[in-house]
Amino acid sequence: MVEVLKTALGPLGLGHPVINASGTFDLLEADEVLRADLMAEFPFAAYVPKTVTMEPRAGNDPPRLFETAAGLLNSIGLANRGIEAFIDEDLPRLAALPVPLIASIAGERTDDYGRCALLLDECDRVDAVELNISCPNVELGGMALGCDPYKTRQATEYARESTSRFLIVKLTPNVTDITSLARAAVEGGADCISVINTVHGMALDPLRLKPALGHVTGGLSGPAIKPVALRAIYMISREVDVPVIGMGGATTAQDVLEFLAAGASVVAIGTASFRDPLLAARLAGELRVLMEQRGFGSVRELIGHAHKE
Ligand SMILES: Cc1cc2nc3c(=O)[nH]c(=O)nc-3n(C[C@H](O)[C@H](O)[C@H](O)COP(=O)(O)O)c2cc1C
């Protein structure tokens, strides 16, 4: 990868600043479906698998996806096979992954985050842990927990006590004051904040005029939420002294450039890679051109540019 794009997230060395958003890119599945050797030509600079929980979860009733004018509504509800299957079955298959692996975990109670983090601490393949305290589609834990600064801090502390790995806390935008949650996570021991998870939303089936999603409400992602994400990145990176992973609607290299300038150290792509799973590699190449055009010699120089005099 080109020198100007090389960057780092804490102790993780990255070939470029574009990673995937949890739950939107299943490497093991994509490898089979696309019949491409994605492991060798991995498009993202780090891999974040879907969030896992202590126990397997079936997720919410279908339909779980609905496309809106400028974004996607989902109500998956953290469907996953549980952390044991992740550790015993998925991680061995990811041994040859050429980039850092960031495991994402969620719990129903704050101490679940400690239990999951402890199990992952035994896994050499795991380079960092992201606490998803921001899923809008589960009633227990997730949102309820991630909207409360006290519980945010507590969940982070439990995880911090259980792992020496680089610890990321992923926040929800569905709150009045997102910076107070970022502060609580950093006080609890977070090494990094990632924002944003999806924005609360709803759609009606146009013919039946009934809720389009089985779960009634869902989380909105994609281009519609970019301004919400940009604000969260800007405000949090000004407020706390840890790196920020920015995501929410980033679709083009210009979006990546703006998220970095707003204060993100790394940008995650979610919904946009449903259309093109290899998009991230192209965005990294285009980002290099945009940086050159604007005279940025390194990613470090670009990060937080919007804050500078
Ligand atoms: C279908 C779908 C599933 C998702 N699953 C997860 C998940 O398991 N864990 C998580 O932290 N975020 C999950 N997210 C949220 C994304 O990681 C990301 O924060 C959000 O979609 C905003 O980024 P985007 O607009 O680029 O998609 C999911 C999003 C979508 C669309």
C-alpha cells in the first residue's frame, strides 16, 4: 500500500484508513459467495466481524431490511451464533487474515462485556475489542445501556478489567448529548471511540400502510445519516483525547476525506459495501488522489484538519 495512506489506530498498523463497519461485511460468507480470494486481497485495512454475544441470538422477526430514499433501515437484532462459535469456529478460519482483527461484542448487562472480553483475551488472533453498546434493535442492553453514561462507563470498566487489548467503545447517535457518553467511555478505560451506530427510524409498507419491518422500528444507515455522523465525529474528537473511528453514510472518497478532516483517525464503511464489497480498496486509492490534490502528505496531517485555525 502507498506510503501516504499508511496510518495507525493505537497499536494497530494500518495500510490505509478505511475499515469495515461491524455487521455489514461477512468475510467468511463473502469469500464463498463471491468466489474471490478476499482473504488475500482484503479490501479493508482492518476487519470487524459482526457483533457477538455470550449466548446465540436468533434476532428479530422478518422483514429485517427496508431500503429508503437515501439509506437502509435494518432491524437485525444482533442475530449471531454466540461467542463460543465465534472463537471455536470463525477465528481459526480467520488465521490467515492479512490485517488486524477487531472483535465486536455486546451484552444484555454491563458485566456481559467483561465476560466476553475475558474470553477474547485468550485469542491471539484478536487485536482489538469493540464494545457495541449502541444497537437500536435490542431492548435489553444495547441501546438502553448505551444511552446512560453511568452504565456506559461501567460496561467499559468491566471490559477494561478483562482485557489488555486495544478497547473501542461504539456509541449510538440516538441520545441528546453524545459527548457525555464518549467522556464516560474514556473514563471507564476506552482507548478509542467509534461513532455512529444507526439512527432510529421507521418505514411503512407503501401498500398495506403498516410497519414495513417485523420489529416495527429499525436503524437507519447509509448516505442519509452522513451529517449526523460528521457532527458526532467533530464533537467527540474535540472533547476526548483518544482516537475516533468515524462511520455513518460514508460512500465516496470525499466522504472519507471529510470524516478524517472532522477528526476521525479511521473511517468505517458499512452500507456502501453492500453494493460493492470491494469498494474500500477503491476508496483508499481515490483518497490518495484527493489528498495529493489538497496537499496533504499524510493521513496524520489530514486528521482533524477542520478543527485547526
Ligand atoms: C444490516 C446491518 C447490520 C449491522 N450490524 C451491526 C452489528 O452487528 N454491530 C454493530 O456494532 N453495528 C452494526 N451495524 C451498524 C454499522 O456497523 C454502522 O455503524 C452503521 O450502519 C452506520 O454506517 P453506514 O452508514 O456506513 O452503514 C449494522 C448495520 C447494518 C446496516
